[in-house]
Amino acid sequence: MQLPLLEDLRPVEGKRVLVRCDFNVPLASGVITDDLRIRLPIETLVWLLDEGAAQLTVCSHLGRPKGKPDPKYSIAPVRERLYELLEAEGADTNRVELLENLRYDPGEEANDPAFVASLVENEDLYVDDAFGAAHRAHASIVGPPAFLPSAAGRVLAREVDALDGLLRSPRRPFVAVLGGAKVSDKLGVIEALLEKVDVLLVGGGMCFTFLAAQGHETGGSLLENDEIDNCARLLSEAEATGKRIVVPTDIVALSPDGVFGAGKDPQGEMALVGTEIAEGWLGLDIGPGTAGIFADEIESAATVFWNGPMGVFEDPRFAAGTEAIANAVATTKAFSVVGGGDSASALKMFGLDDQVDHLSTGGGASLEFIEKGDLPGLAALRKSAARRARG
Ligand code: 3PG
Ligand code: MG
């Protein structure tokens, strides 16, 4: 996908640049617990400063404050970390301003023209480095490219290269591993992936709807009754086209009286069962047999895409499946791409986040890109470039 790049903005010297980043970092009591989303675009900011930009107006959303100021979502901790990182690179922070949380203003999510006008006022150029938010048609994402010469920053460009390559010319076999709670959230992605991959491995909460579609008893596990027919259709379509959808053969289950989850007092009895789960019992992780089968598929793949945990990995009793997949994705010789969100947190938790070829900073954005092959933020940049080319 041909996006306008930073080089296309030259000369940058003396210009004021509006830079949209996705600094939507996880916070615990106001403390940043993972600063990856601030660290990565530093490269873009330093490039602009080195090119002689007069001023960078950096902006981002943080959380979902719903259109009004809320101290819980103040950008202040992000600003502090941003300046630290810029100073560590020897950058001139006097030329960098970070605006307050964009979503304090209802105009951001509403893509209000007046809010767009306030953002682009006095700016000469626009850079979008917010891949994680490129699926949102919000003011700061789709607005400025209509008014300013615009380009993708380094983070955005790298993300699109990796994901676009995956969709266009994957080396085979191409194995996708999908987890997470719901089939309904990922139906579009599953359909799109099935057109591209050779093998789809299904774990996580969503595997129970697939198991139910095969006629298995799922006990008290997560089940989306409305999606059983869709799962049955996907299974038979895959079979008809020579693809394989692989579902678990064993499950780690918790007794009906059990308590689970991050930070909970762990209670209940655990059992390793096959694909029939007794009434009330909850399937909460894939079993070791399944993990082995999945790991073998990942090991013999040439391209791997992973999104979504295999179980409730925040609870150590149900982390083994996700850890096994994380290890397999980290060690395979295949080109490996991991979608953001929970799978990224899992990789980080197991200390493997630097072991994959591409770790996406966008959860929703990477899935929507795989599903649709494009995102509103990318379309806006291309349109801006086309308009400039026409003069
Ligand atoms: C994310 O973390 O997924 C992105 O920053 C987008 O945030 P949003 O889901 O609140 O739009
Ligand atoms: Mg999100």
C-alpha cells in the first residue's frame, strides 16, 4: 500500500507540524505500565526535529473520557515520559508541545469540522503515526489530511508494511492462531483470514462455540448460541476449500464453584478434560495436548499471525496454553506477526515481546486492517497525497 512518507514532506525546515500519535498507554493509578506506544514514535519526532521543524504539536487520545475533561485521563503522565524519552535522544524539547487528551473534546470522536479546524490552525504539515487509532474516523485522524500536506510516520508505515505483506504475499504454509473471548467480535476477521491462510488454530473463549458447532458439550464455558451456525458454516467452508480449522482436543476446566481471574483469590477444582465438558464446569485454557498440536503447526509454518490469548492467562492456573503459544511464536523460523492488545501483553508478560518479527501496537486496528485491507486513517493519507499530486 502506497502511503505518503516523511520524506515526501520535505522541506520540513521552519515548518510547524501537527503529529498524531497513539499514546493510549495502560495506566495503573496514574502510572504508565507499558510505554511502548510512547517509545516507538520518538523516531518520527526526532526525524522531524532533525529536519529543522520549527515546532511539533503532538496530540493523542488517552482512554475514553467521553468528550469531557476527566483528571483520570489527563495526558500529564504521558507528557512527562515523552519529554524524558526525547531528552534521552538529545532532542530539543522546546520545539515540542503535547496537547491535552483529544477526547476531552466531543469534537474528536464526532469528527467535528470545527474541531479539525482548531487542530490544523497555524500548522503547515501533518504526520499520522497513530496506527493503533487508524481504524477510528475521528477528527485528528481523518480531518487534517484534507487541509495539510500529510504523511505516515515511521510506526504507521512499518505496521502497514508488515500487515500488508502478510495479506499480499505470505510465504506458505501460513498459519493463523486466534483466541480471545468472542466469535462475534472476530467473525469478519476469521472470514478474511480463511481466504488467506492454510491453517487456522482456534483457542480462547471462542473455541467453545466452534466445539458446540461440532456437537460437543461445553458445560458452563463461554458460548455464543447465536454464532453456532456461523461456526458450523466456517468449519464446512474450510473443509470444502482444503483449509484446516483446528480446534482444541483437550481443555483445562474449573469446577462450577470456582473463582478465577486476575488478582482474584483462586478457588475451585481443576481438571484436564477432552472435548466434552461436564455441566457447570468452565473451560478456561487449552490443554497441553492442544498446545502441543498448535505449537507443531506454528513451528512448521513459514508465516504466522497470532491474535488473542488461548485462555484466561492473567490467572496463573490458566496461563500455560497462552505461554506455550507465545513460546512457539517466539521460536518459530516463520515470519511472525502478533496483533496488539491481549496477545501483546501476554508476550510481554512472558518476556518474549522482542522475539517476534512484528509486534503490532494496534489491537483493533490490526484486526480491522486484516479484515478490510484498509483503514480510515490510511485512506485519508492516500487521498491527501493524491490531491497534492494533482496540484
Ligand atoms: C487502542 O488502544 O485500541 C487504540 O488506542 C484505540 O482506542 P479506542 O479503542 O478507545 O478507540
Ligand atoms: Mg481498543
